[in-house]
Amino acid sequence: MRRKTALAGAATAALALVLSACGGGGGTQQPADSSSGGAAQPAFNAGLNEVYNPSTKKGGTLKAAHSADWDSLDPGDTYYGYSFNFGRFYWRTLTTYKPGPGPEGNTVVPDLAEGLGEPSDGGKTWTYKLKSGLKFEDGTPITAKDVAYAVARSWDKKTFPHGPSYLNELLDWPKDFKGVYDDPDADYSSAVEATDDSTVVFHLKEPFASMDYVVQMPMTAPVPKDKDTGAKYKEKVVSSGPYKFETNEIGKGFTLVRNDQWDPATDPIRPALPDRIEVQVNVNADDLDNQLIAGDVHLDIPGTGMQPAALGKVLPDPALKARTDNPTIPRLWYISVIPDTPPLDNIECRKAVMWAADRVANQTAYGGELAGGEIATNVLPPPIVGQEKFDLYATPGNKGDVNKAKQALTACGQPNGFSTTMTYRSDRPREKALAEAMEQALAKVGIKLTLKGFPGSSYFSDYAGNVNYVKKNGIGLAAHGWGSDWPDGYGFLQAIVDSRTIRDAGNYNLSVKNDEVDKLIDQASAELDDAARAKLWVEVDKKVMEDASILPVVWAKSLLMRGKGLTNVAYNEGQSMYDYILLGVE
Amino acid sequence: MTAPLDVSGSAAEAQPESVLAGAGKAIQGRSLTRIAWMRLRRDKIALTGGIVVVLLILVAVFASPIIAVFGHPPLEFHQDQIDQSTLLPKGAFGGMSGEYLLGVEPINGRDIFSRIVAGAWISLLIGFLATMLSVLIGTTLGVIAGYFGGWVDLVIGRLMDVFLAFPLLVFAIALAGVVPDKGFGLEGNGLRIAMMIFIIGFFSWPSIGRIVRGQTLSLREREFVDASRSLGARNGYILFREILPNLMAPILVYATLLIPTNILFEAALSFLGVGVNPPTPTWGGMLSEAVRFYTLPHFVLFPGLAIFVTVLAFNLFGDGLRDAFDPRAH
Amino acid sequence: MSFLDVKDLKIHFPTDDGLVKSVDGLSFSVDRGKTLGIVGESGSGKSVTSLGVLGLHKGGRARISGEIWLDGEELNGASAEHVRGLRGKKMAMIFQDPLSSMHPYYTVGHQIIEAYRIHNDVTRQVARKHAIDMLGRVGIPEPARRVDSYPHEFSGGMRQRAMIAMALSCDPELLIADEPTTALDVTVQAQILDLMRDLQSEFNSALIIITHDLGVVAELSNDILVMYAGRCVEYGSTDDIFYRPEHPYTWGLLGSMPRLDREPTERLLPIKGSPPSLINVPEGCAFHPRCPFAERTGGKAETEAPALAETEGGHLVRCHMSRDERRTLWETEIKPALETS
Amino acid sequence: MFTYIIKRVIGAFAMLIVISMVTFGIFYVVPQWAGASPEAMASRYVGRAATPETVHLVAERLGFNDPVVVQYGRFVKGLVAGAEYDYGAGVEQCPAPCFGYSFISGQPVWPDLLDRMPVTFSLAIGAAVLWVVGGVCVGVISALRRGSFFDRLSMGTALAGVSLPIFFTGMLSLVVFSYGLGWTPPGGAWTDISVNPAQWAYNLLLPWITLAFLFAATYARLTRAGMLETMGEDYIRTARAKGLHEREVVVKHGLRAALTPILTLFGIDFGLLIGGAILTETTYTLPGLGQFAILAIRNQDMPQVMGVVLVAAMFVVVASLVVDLLYAVVDPRVRLS
């Protein structure tokens, strides 16, 4: 496991980060009256830094819709940000992001646990104490055993292929562990154990500091063993949060109603305002926008922004625009410039691509400044802790520089340009528009691009992320995007710039194959000092940009609309979208 | 979707027998083609269709000079024409002006007029070549089935059934998804176009195959075939010298009527995103992009109209051709 | 006035290529119990005439003029609906090809029942009994079983009998038979003709037989009308036509009539050429391009249309040659040729 | 007759087997030719940043490591005899016909297909009623009034109708009637008929009309041609000579015969349509089999693709069988053997 060293190095460092950032984090305030009053008048970005339309009024039905579908409703088998966010209506995890607006949203606070984790053994053992009075929806008490079991079941990737693998890799699982289903009597206490009804202890292979961030993920949401139905559990998840499933039709939608066994006294972070939450999935995206504008739907679950047709309606209309927020999220849309494909194996040719790109056209392809994002000049997005903005390939008006590109081409030995292929996900119109913009810009310097779209479902497995395919078909550029699991350099960069993660298929690092970058990653992971470490991540960023193997496009922004009649709306940085558990309806 | 193709025979009206009998004398000695041409010349609607078809072909062939005079290069971005916040065209009516005759595309401001003109050749090329492929397959198998009959006919008949039962679009999409980048000495759009011709042509041969089979069956029983068979003519001679020449008229007619169907098929594939690679403009592809901008009528309308006019022109012409060749129609 | 009196009937069809004068001034009459034969080549307008009498061209593109008096009623000026009420009931028709003339999707019984019930307000059962009865009367064995058969399950002769049964199901007073035997074998032909004669005497109806074959009408008809290019060229009693024919066309027809005492392939006095297009009827006498005696008229045949003139006692002929010239030709040239062959 | 049906059913099965093999080949074999390893195929179905172990386990679980023949055999066995699904905490019986479980959602495919059938059926049946009634009526009137203004107008419209791609008319109709005038619901609206029949019809009105327009055009043209032909038949003259009312002549004698070739076409069209009206459902985002097929292909969800392709093909096969049997009923001259 190459990843181990990286994780180990990150350990103590991240610990310091978490502890200092949280400031002992108690997070017991009601979010509605937490920040400075809150805004009631609709205005652009009114929900960004304070709570918009704060309220403590309970009742009503929250209507939410999704233009696609969940990967899974099972807390052990899901890996979408909106799912982590929304799931907290019906599950509770050991910790969670501090609800509400502002930078504090990046910090974690205890949820099931009484406090944040207690590290011992130099960060190799983490202990969490559960609150008392916690119950499942059927009234049975939630014990540490249920949490430990939930973690153990999520190990079985055969049954739960979608969820994150952090705990699989961090914890010290028994050598012959086969999972709780194939071996129901297995003892997994070497990895996670309930030493008593209220104490969960994690045993890590190596010290690791960011454990509180990891346990905010839903793998730690308790699952009662006798109600666990494996891959079918998602059809009937047993609630530990304020709402439980009334109906659930996979592929269509579900309804949540109040869980009367949930005790608000144990849960200071969830106001639990609506009486009922109705969710529709697979709704046509344009119709969803229209319903959101009209007020028939309160919430667009994926939280990634509106469709172009709706933007054309919303942006010119001040009244509608006032209902929107426009946060920058920790996500970069970019183009991998793949050094395996000649002549891009020559750094000068890669630089030619950097110089030739028309960043404004690229930004427009992504939806412009509001819906797309800010023109990115380097890899790390602004919301990442310690991010620095720099620009190694600045061109006048960001429109690209033909001369410099041609110089680079000459230096590369291809003064008349060359031909290569660019891939994009055909079901993502923005990536297609990006590819077309690149084709135009590169044509000006003699680089001829052939564009090829592939289905998003097999983009990384069969095409752009498949080493053989890329080599065989001479893929030079690939549209790509990445968002972080948590907002630090490691959380963002490791998966996409560490060449040691590259395998045959299913890669996310498509182009960064640079020893110096790898070295810097190790160095950054091992650095203990916050500021110095953040600087090192910036160094990684710079090195990647010097390598010219990533062409940044935009630091993503999403244009989110607050549904009509929605109360308590606030953008949460940790979730990168509205904080769903705060929401209420008028 | 099935081919909205009229495959039935044409109509004959109750006519006094004397008309046909009398007419029979007057036109004896003229070839069927000449009679058909005479009839076609009188059919103004069909002629209009034919003229539009010719114009479209000219537009496709001379796309570059037309664009040079009336538009901008079809791939060229004109972001100065775009409102940078909404990404929609700045001007009224989708930015229509003397400069941009049919307005510009949202996001990148490409000239819609140029893109429609530049998209013509893909539609026509695929329409024509795919039709030729289905005519080739359909005629070969139809003649073999009709001429030899028996188990050969049975097998080919079943084959046609299988093809008709295939959920075509599903297959086309699936196949288009797995086609590699290079192959058969082609790459990029060349391969892409070849693949679409193959898919469309390969899946639409049964309609023409059935017609040819039926015609062959009836021709096989005619006296002149019997005559040459009794004289010891070989199958090959009968097939190529006696049956095929007599099949030319129906094949020509149904091929003409198959072209618009295939053009629609190509548009559907492009619409579903499995057509040629961008940024090459196609009408179906333009429509599929327009879905995201349904609030811009011009963006939906013009590519749609381009498909409509082309298909209609071929249909009009093909209808006229069929009426002209089918003696029962007049 | 006769039971059916047709006066100066004209049926013209406008077409893209010009006006088709299918029937151009035809007059004839038939009485109850009598039979008229209309004879001519295909395309001479015989069938159009019969359909015209039945009013089947009404509402179409045909231009019809003249008078059709049936039992004292003028039909050409009458409403289409009124004429429809008479069809099947007062006048009925037997068609040439019984296979194509009967609906392939309905049983024979159904089609007879349908015909019967249009004009008779009876139940299905009664009509069915009547249909079986009719099938029996036209000589179909096991009519109770065959009533449920489809036309394609019948033999040709059986079909024609069924067709006759259908036509007679409402006791029509005028029966028009359009080439009733053309599609049949020779032996069956005779049976059908016998049947029709028997039925006619039984029902005492007026009968028009349309045929291209003089042999068919020889025994059946009282009068015969010979048509050429939409017009009558000779009209007379059966005896007139067979023993004293005066028109060269009639001679031609007689010459092409098959006889038992002659080889069937042999055709004496064949009529050269084929019938004219009705769009471009030849100038002058319509028959002149095919007439072997045309030159005898001294050019008149090419320029002037001959009038239909009575030679004697109701025998009408349309020919430029004088009566004597015709009779001489017949006696000296044609008749001997026909007899010796 | 009975042996004929048996023969046809056997033939239909053979056809379905061929179709299933071809489909299976496209999705299971072709990627391997293109060089995809079992792991590469499995990594389509795992979450973001899955480890190689996860991918390997999933490949094993989905059976990608077995030879293709074995995989196909398993698929056929599931269809015929049912299959077992290991959901971790136990094993579920998936009774025949078992089309397997989605590689993405883990849901059994067959219930999903059943679930979507009402949508496609509703769309197809409603549109079919409209287009058959509309197309045939227009065709008959046009034929009877050949050359009239009505004839010219309706045949012109019909020709335009067959020349319009449905994704274009569909989009235009949505823009005009839904987003513009607000008369009809937006795309994606679907209510089951058992819940609210009025709403059901209201939601489907626009798709029905658009789809029917396309087909009605074809049917009007065919009916007109067929009517012109049959109205010239001898038996129509006979019917008239019998004194039948003109309406009966037209309907009972003319139309009946003219409709038989249309029946064949209708069988194929309807069969294809209930197998998934892909373009219509895509345009109106109706959750029917067509949309299911598109989603399944986009997601490369092979069991779903296999399921929907086979079901669609089955509908076509069944429809053509029914049509052939009906043909024998309608036209007594046809003998089945």
C-alpha cells in the first residue's frame, strides 16, 4: 500500500490542524440564533455568510427533488456529498461538520459522541464516548456495538462498492477478515470495538490525525445487526436521526416522517423543523429548476447549481437572482494533459497547451463566472485551507498567448503544431463545450484536437482513466473534475496528483507522473506545522503547474437557489452546499 | 421508432376499362422509364421536391463558399455576441442580424447559419450511403430469397424478422459507444461516419428486402423467365439479365423513399449523442444541444427546420417517382 | 313504352389526357320476359352502359346525359338515393368475374343475406333461410352447408351460381349479366346459360346479357345490340343479326365466333388491329381503320360519321355503304366464307 | 392452426435467443476485444476512489472473471430457472424470469421493467388509439374525396408529419404548450391511471398527440392508398349494385379490406413502441422502458440493458404473432401453416 506512508505522514500534522481549528469545539448552539442575527430579505448571496430567513417554527413538508438518483441510501455504501449532507436527517454519525454558515462550517463537532475523539497511542487509537439516551427508530437503544458493527459491515466492498475506503485502509483489520456477512462470527475488535455500551474504540495501523473528519462520514452511523440486510438495507434503513422512512421506492423517491424515538436533548445540532420530507428522484433537470423557481419544490438535492435554460431566466431577473447564492466550492474543473502521449511527453508541448488555452472561453464553456466559476490559475481551489493563488501561465486578458505557445512548440520540436485527441464525458454538456473551446483555441497555434465523448459511467474505468486505452488511442487531453472529501491539501490533491496511486483502470490521476511531486507530497504529509504544511501543499501545486500536466479551468462555483418558503437557509462550507439539516418551511 | 415509410403499393381508381385499354395502345413502344419521366415532369409537387433536393446537394457541396459569403466559419467562436452572465446571445431573436443570419449559439456564439449549411453534407452523405448499403443488402438477399424460395427464402425471411424485432436505437447507441478510435483504415470522424452508415444501412435493409423479394417472386413466374429457363439459361443469367433489370424501377423508387428515413435515423442518433464527434456540426447534434436552451426558439427551430425541409423534399420527390413508375397510380 | 327504355345515353369521363366518350348516344329497350344481348369487344363501352343503367356512375366523375326509363320512371334525373333503392330490388347485375366480384372476407351466405336484407325488412334467420333457398334454386348442392363457405372455397361455376343467387335474391325485374360466362369453362358456361334462361322464365324479368361472344347470346337473346367505340353499330332481332347482319363489324364478330364444327383456334374474317382509344376516336366512321370495305365509301368513311339508320323492321345499322351493297357483300362473300369454314 | 402457433412460438424463442446473444456480445464481449479487463469493467460500478481490492471483489461478485460463455449461461439459467442473489446478510431467490440485478443499484431488473411498462403502455396505447382513428378517418375521407381541398390539405399535412423528427416536434410542443402557454404539464409528468385517470390523460396528452401525429401521417397515407385500391375492386361495384348504402359500402366492404395491410404495419409499429418509445420518452422525459433503456446504456448497466432489449424484442415478436393470427381471422383466404 503506497497510500499508507502518505496517511501516516499526514497523521500528527492533521491532528494539530483539527484541534486548533475546532478550538475545543463544543458546537452546542442552536444554529438559528448562532450567527449574527441572520438575513430575512432576499438578496444575492444572502445565505452565504449568514442564515437566511432564520426560523424555529416547526411543521410543514419539505419537498426536495433530485435530477438523478442516490448511489445508495445505505450509510455504509454512499459517497456523494449531498448524500452525506442529506443523510443526516435519518442517521447520526460520531461527528459532523458544524452546521451553519461561515468558515466554522469547515470544522467538525460531535454528534453521537459526547466530544471529539480521544487519541491515544500517538494517534493510533481513537476513542469516542457515546451520549446517553440515544435510540433507534424502534426504540432500542443505540450502543457502541451498533457503531462498531456499522464500521465492520462497511468493510465488505463486495456488498458495498460505492462507499469510501478510508476506514478499510486506516484500521487494523484482522488478516483473514472476510466481512461480517461471509463470516458472521468474525472478531474484528483489532480494528474497531465496543469496549462497553457507550465506548467505541478505533485501532489504526498507523497514527492518523484527521480521524474526526473520517468519522463524520456515514460509515459510523449505527446499524442494528439484527435489522441489517446487507445490500438490501438501503431499502429499509433503520433511523438514528430525527426522521425515519415512511416509504421508499428505489429509483422513484421516498418520504421521511418524524422519528418519535429521537430525543432532541441528545442532539443540539438538528433543529428538525419540517414534519415531513418528500423526495423525488430522477426528475428532469430543467423541470426541477422550473419547479424550484415556481416554488413547487423547495430543494434541489445535488446542490450543484441550475441548468443553462434556468440560468438564462434567473440571472437577468433581479427578483429571481436575489433568491440565489453563489459560493465557491472546493472543486476544480480541469484538463489533464497526459504526458504518456507523444509529443506531450515533452514538457514544452504541454506548456504550449497551457499558453494556447483561452481561459475565458473555457470558463464560458463551464457556465461563466457565476454558474461555472472563477478562472482557475492553479490546482488548489480557494476554499482549501492555506490555498495560494498564483499564475505561471498568465496571458493578456486570460485569452491565451499565441506567441508564447508557438515558442513552446518550437522548443518542443513541433513548430507547426501536432494532432492529439481530447476526451470528455458525453453526458456532461459543459465538458463538451470545454472540449470545443479547446479545439478552437489550440487550432490557432496549429495543435489539432480530435474530440471524443464517452459515457460518464465508464469514463474512468474504460477510457480516460484506463492506462491501456489512453496509450493505445493516443489520448492527449482529458476533461476532468475533482472535489475534495475534506478541505485540506491532502484531501484535495492526493488522489489526483500522486503518481503512485495509478493502476490499470479506474484512475483519477490521469496525468501527473512526476517524482518531485510525489516527493513533495510525502514531505507535506510529514510536516507537523500547519502553516509550513499548507505551504508545502502550495509547493505541490506549483510543481504540478510547472510540470504542465494539469490545465486548470475553473474553481467551481455553484449557483444555488433558495426554494420559496424555505427557512433557515445557510451555505455550509464543510458540505459545500446548503446545510440540509437546518432547513425548515414556512 | 419505425420508419415512417409508406411501403404499400399505390392506388388505382375505378376506371372505365376502356381508358386503360385505349391508353395501352397509345403508349405502346415507349419504355417505362420514359413514361415515368413524362409523368414526373407533369407532377409539379414532386418536381419541387426534386429541385429542393438538388439545391440541398449543391449547398452541401458548396458549403465553404456559401459560408464564406454569408456567414462565419462554423467552428469559430464569437463570444462578443454572448452575454457573459447568462451565456445567451446578446441580440434580440437569438442574435439574428445581417451579420449572423440565423443568430448565434449560446455559450460560444457560433454562427447558426454556417453550422446548418456545414451540417448538410453529413445528413446527405449518411442518408445516401446508408441507403445504398441497405439497397445492396436488401436487393441481394431479397432476390435470392424470392428467386430460390424454399429454405433459403425461409432463412432470409426469419433474418428479416430478427432485424425487425431488434430495438434498433438501443443497438445503435450501444454499438456507437463501443466503437474504437481507429479501425478499418479510418480514424476519428471518418470512422464515425462509416460506423453510422453501417449501422443505419445494416438495420434498414429488411424493408427494401421485402419489396424486392415480392417483386422477384412475381417476376420469377413470368413467361419470359420461363422461356429462358426452358432454353437452358443458367440462374445467374436469369438473375442478372432478366430479373434485376426489371427490379430497377421499384428499387429506385424505394431507395428514394428510404433516404429521408435514413436521414431521420442519422438525426436521431446525433440527437442522442452518438453521432459524429464535435465540433463537426450536425443538425441532430444541434437539436440535442438546443434541449438545454429550450428558451431560445431559434436554436431549436432552425436545425429542426433543416431536417424537416430535407426529409420533406426527399419524400415529395420519392412519392412522385413512385407514382410515375406505378402504372396503377394514373 | 318498354320496361326499360334507354334514350341517347352518353357517358363521358374527363381525364388528364382528354374526354373519354365511353358511351356516346346509345338507345335501346327491353321488355319483361325478353332478353337483349349487347355485344362488342372489350373497351367498346358495354360494361359502362350497364353500370350507367344501374346508376353506378352517379356521384363519380362521369358526365351522363340522356334518359333511362325503367318501368315508367326516369332514372338519370332521379336522386342517387332513389336509384340506390331500386338497385338490387328492381334491377340487379351479375358480374363477369365472380371471384373478384364477391367480397373475399365474407361468406357467400352473408353476401346474399346482406343483399336480401337491404330491401326486405326481415330477421337474419329468415334472410338466411332465403339465402339457402336461393342457393338451392341456382343448383348448388348442400346449400345449407355451403351457405357458410367463402367465395374462394367455391369452384368457378359454383361461384357464378352464387353470384346469380345473390342477384336474384330480391326478385329483380331487370337483370343485367355482364359477361356472365367469360371466366368459366365451356361446359360450365352452358350450364350457367341454361340456368339463366330457366330463371328468367321463372321470374319473368327483363334480361340484358353483355358479352363479347356472339355465341353466348345466340340462343338466349331476343334482340342484339352490337357496340363499337361507345356507339351502336347494329341493332336488331337475333335472327337479323345472325342471318341478315349488315355491318362489317358484326361480320367480323360472327367470324370470330367459335363453333363446335370448327377448330377453336381458327378465326375466319379476323378483325385486324385493336379497338381505338376512346380519347381519340377516329374521325369519320369509328370503325374505318379496321374496316376491310372502307375504301368502298369513297373517302366518306374517313371524314363523315355514318348515322344509325333502319334498314327494315327495327333492324338498325350504322354504315356508309348502301343497304344493297351490304346485303350483296353478305350474301356473296361473307356468308359463304363462314359456312364453308 | 395449433401447430402453426407452436411453430411460431418456437421460432420466436429462437429469435429471442439470437437477439440475447447479440446483445450479450455487444456488452460483454466487445469491451474485452477493446482490451477491457474484468477489473476495468468492474471499476464502472464502484464508488469514487475505490481501492484495487474493492474493484477486484466487485469483478469477482459480478462474475466478470468467468468465461463469457459461462456468464451467458448464467444469464439464461436465471431467465429459465431463476437465480439466487447474495445481498450479504443472506440470499434472495429471484424467481424466473430473472433478468438479474442492476450492477449499479443492486435492484432486481424485472420488477423495474414491470414498473416502467405501464408508462410505455399508456403512451403507446393512447397514441395508437389517436393515430389509428385519426389516420384511418383522414385516409378514408381523403380517398373518397380524392383531389378535393381536404385531400390535398390532409395529404400535405401527412407528408409533413412523416418528415418531422419526433424530438423536434416534441421539443417545439413543449416550448409552446408547456413552457409558453402553460396548457400542458412539463415533460416528465406521469401519474398512474389507477391513481387519477384524469391527471393520467392530462399528463400524457402532449406526448400522445405528438407521437400520434407522426404515425397518423403514415397511416393516413396508407389508408388513403388502400382505400383507393379497394374502392376500385369489383366487389365494391357488386356491393353498390346490391343497393347497399354508400356508407356501408365504404365501411363494411371497402375499409375492411383496406385495413388488412395496415394491420400488419400496426402490429410492428405497436410492438416496437411498447418495447420503448425511446425518442418520445427522451423528449418528454417519461419514465418508461425507452428512457430506462437509454439510462441503462449510459450507465452500462448490463443486466438492465439485457432485460430491456429482450423485453422490447419480445413485444415485437408477440405483436407480429398476434397480427399474423389476426390476419387469418380477418382474411379467410389466409391459411396458417
